[in-house]
Amino acid sequence: MTGPLEGVRVLEFSEIVAGPLAGVLLSDLGAEVIKVEPPWGDPWRQGRLYGPGDERVFVGLNRGKRSITLDLTTPGGQEVAHRLAAEVDVITTNHRPDVPAKLGIDYETLRKINPRIIYCEVTAFGPEGPDSHLPGYDLVMQGYSGMVATQSKYSDGRLMPVVSTAPIDFATGQSITSSVSAALYFRERTGKGQKVSISLLAAALMAQTLTLTQIDDLPSGPQAFVRDELPLLKEASVPYADINAMYQDLRKNPAYSIYYRSYITSDSAVMIGALSNPLRKKFADEVGLHDPRFDEGYDTGTPEYSEVIKSLIATSEKILSESTTEEWITRFEKVGVACAPIRFVDEMHNNPQALANGLIIEQQHPVLGTYRTPGPISAMSESPPESGIASPMLGQHTNDILTEAGYSGDEIDGLRAAGALG
């Protein structure tokens, strides 16, 4: 490893997405990451199998790590965990707040063993408050935090979550990485370890900053609706679909309707991003639209403009459908309007831009063979991140890790016989 965290050792008691993603990112930055799994493995190993004991999601979220299996419900498993904790710099967990203490891996226990430890605890709702004890996943938090309702994907009688990725889990993984790195820097200056608390809820709210930021005195709009009308509508048992329609109507933005959206072209689709009035004007001119918003003194806040927008949307959709995506991109690039072809994510494996920047890497797995997955997300001139080894088989490195920790062969055999290693 050559990254800036070379020499840092991480013990990962994490599973599913957020914690394991942080392990990948820390590994890319040079840290040594030991993944501690129960005898049955991370739940993602039990998904749609591509080979014995492995699944695509697990492979992508666990490269660069070594795997050891421990049964933390046994005294022997906890003893091993404590010995490993004494020799590492960082520990990550993502259990309900009451679980680490039951497994002997809570902060109070491990800080006595290693006072310099950076202990990162990830929970669903945060360590305090009335919901702190509850479990949660990305999908649950999309609903709780407002992400699902606000994006307004309503189909077949239900609200549709974001399903192309796990946005809150991935935001949480990034937060773990940056917070752990900051805590390591603090320890470098002061010598003090500490506990870091991160939650899915915190990541979900930060990801919605553009919508969530509130100005108390606004007399109208979505925030005023939620403040003044929503309680009355709920009290009156107004159907949720009707409430959602009222809320979404208040969030409509004419500029987004035309200038920040996708269009179907004659052969595929294109995404347009024109976020300033000069760029919107360039888009309108290139397409041949007369949008009165660009006329001096025109008021876009009137009901009449809403009708104008409907007509302009229909016109722009028809015009863009008459030429190819490549033709539109060529035209928009000439005038400086941001645009891109709309791709399926599977196409990115061979995308020249992604490959040129090392954003897609190729690794060899002992069972799956060759696989491609996202690589390090940053580049550094003096301490370049590197993708580590392929994701491990369950318990692949148990003997090696225990030997490095000072266990003899007989002791390892004894732990295995006692069920501590699964």
C-alpha cells in the first residue's frame, strides 16, 4: 500500500453496505482492513450467488480486506477480538446501540484495552433520542427522512424509493471515511483516541440539504404547507395520495421542467443541465424556443406562465425527439450547455473516461474469476491510493491473522474446536 493511511490498521465489525464501503475507501487510502465476520458470514454473502459463498454486491464492497471468522457470542471469540483490538487504530461497527456490549466490542470495553482507539459507531437513528434503539436500513431511512415522499415517484398506489443505488448507505460510508480520517489526524496531534458516532439519519438529512434548509418566515411553499396545512389535513384523514399531490404541486419549478431534465431523442436519450439563466437562454435559442422568462420585466410567478411552460415542454420534447443524441450533444457542447448521453450503469465498465481515470478496476477472484468494480475515488500525487486485494472468501485469512496476533498453531486449533472461530 502507498496511500496516505499506510500503516493504519482497521478492524471492521460491519456488514451490509455503509460500514463495508468505508472499509473499501480506507483500504484504498492505504489502511490495512481486517473484516471480522460471524461464522455464517456477512449477509450479502447469502444473496444472488455467482459462486459458492460470494455475491456481486459483497465483492464490490469488500475488496482490499482480509477476512476472519469469529463467534462473538463465545468467550473465545471475544478474547480474540480483544487481542486484535489492542493492536489496531480504528474499529467500525454498525449494529443497534445495544448489540456491541452484548458481543464485548463496545467502546467502553475496547477503550480500556486500547485507549488510542478510534471507534466509529454507525447506527440507524443515532445514539440518543426516542428512536435510537430501532434498527434501520437505507430503504427505511429513505422513508423516515423524507427522501421518498419528496422525490415524488408515485406508482401503482405506492411511493417509490430510490432503487438504482442505496443513497443513504453510500453517503454514510463516505461520512465514516472522512470522520475516521479526521479523528486520526486529531490523534496524531493530541495522542487521544475517541468515539465517533455516525447515523444513517444524519447522512440522509445532509444529503437533502437543498430541500431541508428552512426559512421560518416564508409565507407559502412546501415548508409553509407542512407547517400550517399538513397537520390539519392529517387530522381530517385526507388520503395520503391527495396530500402528496398538493405538496408536489408546490414544489414545481418551471426552470427545472425544461432546462434541467432528460429528453428522449430519435435514437436514445440525453440529459440536460442548464442551471443559470444565461445557459437556459442558450438552450432555448439552440432548440428554437421563445421563453418569455427572458423578456425584460416578465413575471414568471403568474399562473399564465405555468400554462406557457406546459406548451414549451411539449415543443421542446418534440424538437429533441427529431435528432439523435450525438447530434444534440454536439450542438449543446458548442454553446456551452452541460449535457450527456443517458447510459445504463453496466456500460460504464468499458467507458473510456472512467477507464482513463482509473475509476473502473479489474481484479481476480478465486471463485468468480475476473470481475470489474469501481476503483479509488481520488488521485493523489505523492501518496496515490491503490485498490487492494480482491474481496476475501469467508474466513480466508483467519489463520494468518491469528498467527500475526501471536497465537500458536495449537491455540488456533483449540479456538476452532471450542467454536470460537465458527
